[in-house]
Amino acid sequence: MPAKAKEKTGKKLVIVESPAKSKSIAKYLGEGFEVDASVGHIRDLPQPSDLPAELKKTSVGKFAVDIDKDFEPYYVVYPDKKKRVADLKAKLKDADELYLATDADREGEAIAWHLLQVLQPKVPVHRMAFTEITKEGIARALENVRELDTDLVDAQETRRVLDRLYGYEISPVLWRKIARGLSAGRVQSVATRLVVERERERMAFRSASYWDLTGEFSTGAGEGFRAKLAAVDGARVASGRDFDDRGALKAPKGSAGVVHLDEASATSLAAGLAGAAFEVSSVDNKPYTRRPAAPFTTSTLQQEASRKLRWSSKSTMQVAQRLYENGYITYMRTDSVFLSNEAVNAARRQAAELYGADSVPAERRVYKAKSDSAQEAHEAIRPAGDSFRRPADVRAQLSPDEFRLYELIWKRTVASQMSDAKGFTASVRLSGRATDGRTAEFTASGTVITFRGFLAAYEEGRDVAREEEENDGDRRLPELKVGEALDGRDIQAVGHETSPPPRYTEASIVAELEAREIGRPSTYAPTISTIMDRGYVTKRGGALVPSWIAFSVVRLLEEHFGRYIDYGFTARLEDDLDEIAKGHLKRSEWLRRFYFGEGDTAGLQAVVENLGDIDARAINSVEIAPGIVLRVGKFGPYLEKPLPPDAPEDAEPQRANVPEDLAPDELTAEKALELMESSGPAERVLGTDPATGRTIVAKDGRYGAYVTELIPEPTAEELAAQPVEYYKNGKPKPPKKPTKAKPRTGSLFKSMTVETVTLEDALKLISLPRVLGTDAEGVEITVQNGRFGPYLKKGTDSRSLGSEEEIFTITLEQALEIYAQPKQRGGRTAAAPLAEFGADPVSEKPIVVKEGRFGPYITDGITNITVPRATPLEELTREQAIALLAEKRAKGPVKRTTRSAAPKRAAAKK
């Protein structure tokens, strides 16, 4: 019906991103508004393989982006969003106004623009943005509706096209030279490089030992304290910071120099100071002031949740998303530390009520961001509303995880508007003369807090190294005077070893990425998840450990795509995206320079086309020790001793598998030699199969020992016997190489080894599966050895056996007897669940975590979802399990249909 003929209903349609958010907003908007959700993006760039046939051979075909026409994206509506789009169109027909109320950042602006392009509304359209889902926040948003910000849309679209160009050009190089399934990404590759570089530092690190002394000292009044040796005869005693990563003492700074105490020197000095007289040589008191930390941004929230709650970045953002959508906190993707006037008033008011009027300074605190880049959500993460709800008031309404995160955000926000902590720091030096004439100086320091200020509400978490360093000063000293005599006792020599640079944790790598201005708040959690899902990084405790394949990926990128993995270059890309968001740069011009280049600067296309030869073997090799090289192969890393030049042509190099749980920095030269010595020969010849004449060998593979037959290459006579084929011009084609038969193989039983397995054993193993006979219906029954142990198979019905030996002893009658019994789950008693989380609120069935073929998975008996690799099982919560099941349920069954194309943009953005 034409818009002019349409009957006015007065109804306003509001579209948000998530169903949870739509319910929260609806209760504040009241009658006259209908709120619905797009459920995230409704369309995106398709896979090039899903493009219509007529486009695959055009300039659109490689990226689903028309690189010859201003990098125009070719968008398609997601197949599972077509019904959603149809529903929204139907509701729009009955509405007089449309409010696009997606998130207040680039991604949200882009979702709103895609909705506008697909829905094609014929009614007035308003862009409604808010950072909190509260009555006040929604009311303010309705009063301040605006036009769609096409500059923000341009910035998001540029980022999407940029990531498509980057990934689709560089990733195939990784597939060809390292392994299939790998990927390169603008931020993920740089994050992987950070982790690999830290591991390289650890591998190159050589520890150094040094010694010092500690002692107990007391005044004449009996007040005691502990002090540490600082200098000997005026020269400062070397500590860990005085050694470089190669274990060498750095050049001393200052005229006094540095003395490096070894065990003998430190022990003799301690003995010489026994019973010595000590006196105070200096006392220094300084005022102490500590200011509260700024309110949370996305990155600082992730860091603090990692330190205090031991959560992954992904878990933190999942819980924060629920708190935001249900109206408890403001928008959780932001790099702003700004607080609105309402928030500052609420924080100051609560601080005064809870901790006293003197806990609030006379002047409001105003925080400024470290970066001048665009702020996407305009306010820090804080409790929602003009008056904050205290944690105790919302505990009953929140899950345990939601409560813990809300309490953390509430404390940080209130503390940010409180007074500084005040006190003083005392430092004292004392000296004594040893019996050998050496003068030893000891130091002690301590901090006294006289006014707690913001510390009454909240104290920021600290990294381990920083915490240990600062804890040295968290003690109180007695009142001392210069020249005062002291008694010294229990003076002991203490040995130390320097430590390698610590591995990154999720908190520290987020801090590092932010410090380098790489990525944006919304990218940190998915970036960490991606590098873990790709197998580039695993977690050991809280530390991020790179895999050997990550070493190969980073090496290839450094050697052939150095510019695109450079930290400064990646940060400048973010700055450029910010400039596009401000309208200072044009999207198409910037993408043209990036891809095609400009002047003497080559673009990505030219770099990829002129890579030259890449030595895949060199890229996937790391020398571990003289004569021992680590190779990254198809089935994982292994050690190899290259053959000497005069080795026979058919000689096999000695190889050894690298244990999966061995971190790169633990694979020392000594460990490599140990693995090579214990690996034994590459293969052991067992004899000849009398039936085929083929040689049977035993080998030690990545997934265990096995036996196999060697199939010889075709002879010249066999090649000559092949029928001759001809080209159309009558010329004969070169003879085809006969297809080589697949060798029979068999895994060794647990009781067998490469050194002990016999030819008779091997022939039995490669003959599997063993046919026992048929049942009454004529269905064949076999017995074989599988990944999960020995089992019987009859059609699709499998039954586990108790031991491997039964494979060769079980009879048809015994197998029939087993099949006559009711089948137990998995052919054996079902294993106990790994975790249980009670009933699911939707299906009302029990949620459990089980061990599956591809790892742990969550199920309610109806819906299954694999536990994310980035989430340790012990950290999985009921709330996360419910959320993951709900997310899987919302996606519905996986559809294999090809995405159908939607038209390009209806109108160009201006």
C-alpha cells in the first residue's frame, strides 16, 4: 500500500540487536512502541564460493568486493536471517516511525545502516543511541534522536573490507607453505607475534645466579624489623635487574660500581657479621599519595577480571553483555574513561553515604583517555542509572558471575570519585663492619597509610612481578634516628636466580595491545579466542604459550609480509580508521592505497604477486642444537638429524616426536638430545610378507607406534607397459604414473613396542579388521582396533571390547552373545559427566558437560555445544553453559544451502 494511503496507527517500531535487550527496553518505552531485534548483523560479505556464477569471474569474485569499482562490497542476507528480515518488514508495514536503536559504536551504526538498506522504510527513520538501558537512559535517547552517521558506517565497512583483503590474500600463502586451515589477520597475527616474540626471549634467556643477605634488626626498646643487604664497601650489591637476558652482568652505572656476590663471598660475609655492631646511617621520610584508578574501559575491565576473578576475556565480555542488556551497567565496549554528570553525582553520593563525607574530595575527578582516538561509546563502564544500585540490592536478581562482575564495576566506579590515599614512606639505611673488614649496608623501607581514602572501597589488582616488588614496602618500621645502635641477628646468605621474561596472560596481552594502540576494545576478546582456536596459542595456567606452528606462521609473515605484521603499521591502520570515522579520510581512496599502493609504496596486491620463492622447509625449521632441527610437519612438530652429504640415497634421517605438552622454551639443546637418544631408529624392518613379498616395518609415529608395509615405486617396465594416450594434435602424452596402492597399517597394542613387535604380530595387525562371520540375518560382524580401543562392528552397531588381545581370540559365538545383550551407552557403562549445572531454564532438562570425540561438550539432552577452547573446564559456570546452549539453539540446525545474494547498496553513502 502506498505510504500516502496508509492508515496511521501511531505505532513506532524500535529495532535493537538482541532479544534480551528488546525486552529490557520495551518496559521503559510503554505503549505506542513495539520493540524487536535484528539478532546481530543481518547481512555480510559472502564466501566467494557462494557468489552467483556470473560474478565469480569478475572483479567481485576474489573477495566478494568489487576492487575495480571503489571496493564496493557485495552483501548477502544470511540464510538464517531471511525469516527475521521478513518479520521486521511485516511489522514495519504497520508502523508510522522507525527507530534504529542498535549499539552506539561503529558496529552498531553499520547494523542500523544494513537494516535501513534491506528494509527500505517509507516512514520517518530515527537513529536512537544510548549507553545504558535504564528509564533515564532511554528517555534521554528519545529526546536526542539523530540521523545515521555514515562516517561511522564507512569506518566499519572499511575495516570489514580491509580484513577481507588482508585475510584472503595472505592466508592462502600460509596454507601452501605451512598447513591448511591457518589464517592471517590484521590484529590476530600481531597478537600471535607478541606471544611468539616473548617465547623467543625465553628460549634465548640464560639465568644468572647472585647472592645477598637478609637479617633481623632491633632497637634498644626491642622493636624489630627485617632488612636486606644493599651495598658492600660502598658498591651496590647486584640484583636481578643488573643482569641481561644472556646471564651477563650489565655495565655498572655510577662511580661506585656494582659488586656481584657469589655463594662463597656472601656466606663468608654473613659469618663475619655475626655479632657485629650496627647503627642507623640515614633515615628518609617522604609523603605518600596514591590516586584511584580511572573507571573501567573494555580493556581494563578484561584485565582486572583476569587478575581478580581469573576469567578469560571472552567470559568477561559474555557476562558484561548480559549485565548491559538487562540494564545493570552501561555499554561495555568502550575506550572512554569519561563519566557523565549523573554518574559522577551518583558515585560521590554513595561514597559519602558509605565511607563518610571526608572520603569525597571537594573537586570532582575528571579522567582523560590515554589515546586521542575516537571514543565509540562516549562513557566508561559503570553501574547504570542516575542513582547506582548497591551490590547488596541486586544480589538476588543476578547469577553469581553477574554479581561478581557488577560488584567489581560498582566498586571501581565509586572509588574513582573518592579521595586519595595518604600516608608516608620511611626508608632507612644501617651499616656494620664484618670481621674481615668489609662494611655492609642494609636497607629497609615501609609505608604507613594515615588516610585510606578510596582504598576503603577498592584497590586495583597488580601483576605478580609488580605485586612482589610493591609488597616489599608494605610494612611498618619503628621510629629510628641517625646514629642509633641496633642489634643484628639471624643474618643469612640468600641465593637467587634471574627469571626469564614472563609469558603474556590474557590481562597483560590486552594491556600490551592497548598500550601499542593496536585493535579496539571490541576486538581484544575475539582476537584472543581466534589465536587459541587456530592452535597458535594454548593456555598453561593463566599464561599464553605459543605452538611451534605459530613460530612458522610468524616467521613467514616477518620475512615476506613484514610491513603487515609491524606493530607501528598496525596501529596506524587503527588511526586511519578513526580518521574515516571522523569524515577526514575517504573510504575508497584509503582502500585503493592499501591494496594497489601509491607512488613508491607497493600495495598488498603487488606484495603477494611478487613474493618469489618461499622455502617452505626453511620456514618450518628451527635449529634447536648443533645437528638437530625442529620441523613443523603435517602431523605436528618433530626433531630431525639431517643426513650427512655422503649418506646412501635410501637412508632415512633419525627423527623424534616432540611431546605435545612441552613448551617451546622447554625444548633446550639438552632436552632435544635426550629425545633423539630415546627415539630409537626411524623404523625397524621386521621381515617380508610371504603373501605379497612386501617389506613390513615398525615405526614410531606422532600418534603412537604402528606397523606398515612398504610399497615399491613402479619400475621402468611397469611404466612402459601403460597404454599410450594422445593429444588432439596426435602427439603422445607422457605415460601416467600408476596409482600407488595404499599401504596396510595397524597401530601397535599397548603391550607392544617398535623394538619388541614381531613379524607375526605385524601381519595380524595389518590384516585387521578381522571378519568373524555373520548373524542370523546375514549381517557381517567384524572386530577391529579403533581410536578409543578394540570393538565389534555389525552394520552401524558397535560394541566395545575389554582388551586388545580379544581382537584375535574372540569367536563369532562370543560376539553374538555380546550383541544379544542390551546395548549400553557407547558400548560400555556411560562415563560420569565432567560437570553438572542443574536444569536448563528453556528445556527444563539437566545440563551436563560430557567428554566427546572432539573434546568436552555441553548438552541438555537436546542441544549440544562444544566447550570453547578458550574456556578452561574448571572455569565454566552455569550461566556460561546456559548462554552457550541458548546461542546454539538460536542459530538452529546447521544449513548447507548456498547463500542467496541480496542487492548491493540501494544508494551510495555520502
